Amino acid sequence: MNLSERIKQLAEQYFDYMVATRRHLHSHPELSFEEYETTKFIASKLKENGYDLQAITETGGFIDIKGNNPASKVIALRGDIDALPIFEKNTTDYKSQNEGVMHACGHDVHTTCLLGAIRILDELKDEFEGTIRCIFQPGEERLPGGASIMIKNGVLQDPKVEKILGQHVMPLIDAGKVGFRSGLYMASADEIHIKVIGKGGHGAHPHQNIDPVMVAAQIITQLQTIPSRRAKPSIPTVLSIGKVIANGATNVIPDEVHMEGTFRTYDEEWRASAHTLIEKMCNDIAEAHGAKCEAEVRKGYPFLMNNEDLTASARKWAVEYLGEENVEDLELWPAGEDFAYFSQEIPACFYRLGTRDEAEGKTSMVHTPTFDIDEKSLKVGSGLMAFLAIQELKNQLP
């Protein structure tokens, strides 16, 4: 029996364990940097295999699986553990028990797959050389991002990690399949915060007021000229305002309007220039109407770069493990992901795990209150992660 067949057999053996683990995590979600019970649960599962979770942040940690000659090479696997502030609308028996908090981005899946991969790798540790660092990362969904904190605290050191692999659920891909993209993949993600300050009053007498709602409306529409007229067409750029609070009434013009949005792109030089443009445009429009504006762009995650050599290698091994028909090529994805911090430090590959099952109605996108997965994807996610880890220990990047 070859390596891929053995790993598939082990993934099947641990499938019930992974289903139970994922359902527990899904029903007990915790928000970013508040994952105390989640971390305790992860530690208890690791203890069953004789591993102690090594704390590196308040709610994040890692273990090292040491094969033969453990100092020869070190690679890392990453799973994020936090959930989102969303009210779940699913009616399953593993529905969130923490009202207003939900694993709507699949981090329960990522954590489960890593725990499953650890069980598989632990059984095979006498058959590979090197060390596999398994990272359980908090706070992916909130700035400054748990990855940046873990890196700062030394998660890629002692011993030095040479490359890292991560996976993320993808409801657009059928369960049983995965997707890869080399080079630029996910966008930088910055937050836009704007306060327009005018002079409120009666809606019937706008000439006596400085209407911040009208000013905010102009800001919203004019900001769209930044991606459409100021960005190079060769640099994908997204600017969206998703939150507007005026707190006036049918006959009341408020004193202030608060807005929040996002700016995403794939070029650091343009990113910095755009931040200046956003703030200047907001201030100029407000000034033209006699209003004031406080505009701030808060720098978030960098763009995610998949190392070309590592991604090509991982894709090749995925084809061997799953078959060519089950490995897809991905397009640019403008969402942000703090795994990007890892990709800025060492060679990284971030790929997609298919979770879709149309027959079962598992088709909702991430960050929605009805997101769920085909749990057969847990076997693929854990098995492929273990297979890639062992194969990549054999490969030396130039």
C-alpha cells in the first residue's frame, strides 16, 4: 500500500472523530481573540495523542510532530479557530449555541482538518524526516490578525520554519475537490472610517443647515472614481462602503454621518497612494460644502502571495492524491486573509477545499447565516494536508 492509499485509509478511520470534533466546534463558536474554550478543547484533543499545546498568544498555539532527524527540515500547517458575529439560521442539531456567533467562514472545518491531519501524521512519524509544526491561530477575522501576532511572538522560529501550507473552505467547489492558484491570490484588505460633520436642523429648512447626508452621498459616489479612474486597469481594485449611519428622521437633518467601508487591491505602491487619495477626496468634498470630515484608512492585511515553486509542487501532489479531475485552478479572490502575513515571511501555499453539495443544499457562501458543508470534505481536507506535509518534507525549495 502506497502513502496516499494509507493516508486515505487513516482519514476514513478518523472520519467519525472529525465529524464529532467539527460539530462540537461549530456549536460552540467564539469571536476573534476570545477563543478560550475553543483553545481548551483543542488542547484536550491534542492531549489524547500525547501532545501539549504550546501557547504563543493568549488563545493560540502550536505543536511539533517530529519525524526522524527532526532538525533536518521544518514546515508548518495552519488552521484558524475563530468565528464571526452572525446569527445562525441553520436548524441542524449542531447549530451554534452561542447566540449571535457562528462559524460562518469554516474555521471549525480548518481546525478539525488540522486535528485530523495530526492524528494521521502521528501514526506515520516514523516514516518521514523533519518536523511538521501545526499552528492553531486565533483572530483571523479581526485586525491586526492573529497571524501577525503569532509571527511577532516567534511561531516561525526555534526551529526556523521553511515553508507553510494552509487551506480554506470554498462553497463554490464540490466536496472532494480542491483549488490552487500560483502567485497573487488574495487582496490586501483595509478599513475605511469616515465621519462627516455638518450642522443639523429641520428638514424643511435645508438652507439653514449644512447637510452631512448630502455630503456623505457625494463622497460615496465620488470614491468610486478611485478604482474606476485612478487605478491602473492592470491592478484589480475594489472600494465599497458597507455601513452608513445618519440617525436623522423624515424631517430631521442630523449633525453627523458615520460611514465604514473596505479598500482592496494587489499592489503595495498603489495601495499607499490610494489611501492618500481616499482621505483627500473625503476632506475636499466636505470642505466644498462647508462641512468637516474625519477620514481614516486603517491598514489591514497585506495581499496573499502563493509561492510559485511551492504551489506548483503542492498542486502536483494534490493531483496524485485526488486525481487531475479533482484539482481546479482558481481565479484572483478579492477577499482578505491574514494567512497573507505568513506568505510575506516564508514560501507559502494557500489552497481551497471544496465543501459544496447541491443535493444536500450545502451551497451557501461563507459569511452567511446558512453556511454549512458536506462533511465528507473533512476526509479530503485532513488527508490531503497530511499527504502534502510529508511530500513537501522531501522537497527542497531553491
